[in-house]
Amino acid sequence: MSNHEHSETAHKPANRSGMSRRQFLSYTLGGAGAFMAAGVTLPMIRFAVDPILQKKTTSSFIKVVEANKITTEPQEFKFKIHQVDGWYVSDPELTAWICKDDQGKIFALSPICKHLGCTIGWNTEKNEEYVCPCHGAHYTKLGKNLVVAPKPLDEYEVKIDKDWIYLGPIVPNTRFK
């Protein structure tokens, strides 16, 4: 064997059946990177999905006023509700116009105009109608739309218990179709 042949075999890398250093570093860094990415991503996914997974509570009725204080003339009553929207908890103040109809049945109307969402007032033009100050929409005492607004005023669900009026969620006005 010549020196030349002997030197060629001496410089060949040995065949190893295991993992190379480069593969080991690639796997280690890739695994560590994936672990860190999951550590950042999973809390964000949980934050976004958690409100969807919460149990839905049935809408509750809020105690507003004594039934004997209600007349045939609409009166404005303010009340607070407890509301949870995702992680935001608030107690907004709402308003309702409550009165009795011709048969003596108590009903409550939402003060939000169906035209563009302004707040209506009762008898502001001395015409026995609800009037929207923004665009001049008019409604009857029962909430029927007369001018401008495309739909009647919405109603609150009403429940009377032990001479107190409780208001529930807002529903479309069922008196007019």
C-alpha cells in the first residue's frame, strides 16, 4: 500500500449510526422554539375562547317601581342592570317609559328611537306623543310609529310580583305589525 492510499482512508469521516451534532441542535432548538410559541399562543387562544364557553345565564328581571304608582300617563323610570360582557363588568343605567293602556294593562317602552337610535321624550311638543329630538320621529302612547321611524318602539318584558313591576329584556313591540 502506498502512502497516498493510506492517507485517503485516514481522512474519511467515520460512519456513525446515531444523530449528528447539527441534527441534535436543530431538534433541540426547534423543540424549545415550539414550546415557547405554545406558551405564548395558548393563553391568547384561551383568552379569546373563554367567554364563548361560559354558561349563558337566563335574563333576569329588574325591580323598577311599585305598581300603584303607574298611571295612564307615561312616566320615565331609570334603573340599573348588572351586565357582564366577556371580562368587562358594568352596571349601566337604563330608562323605560311605563304606563297603563286603555284596558289597565301595564307596559313599558324602550326610549330608543327606531329611526337612528336617539332618545325619545314624552309630550315634548304638547301633542300627547313620544317625539325624537334628532329627526322628528313621532310615536303614539302605545309606541306605534307615526312619522319618519320605520318601526314601532320596542318594549320591555313586564312582570308584576307582590305589587312591584319588574322589567326584563327588550323585545320587539307586539302591539303593531
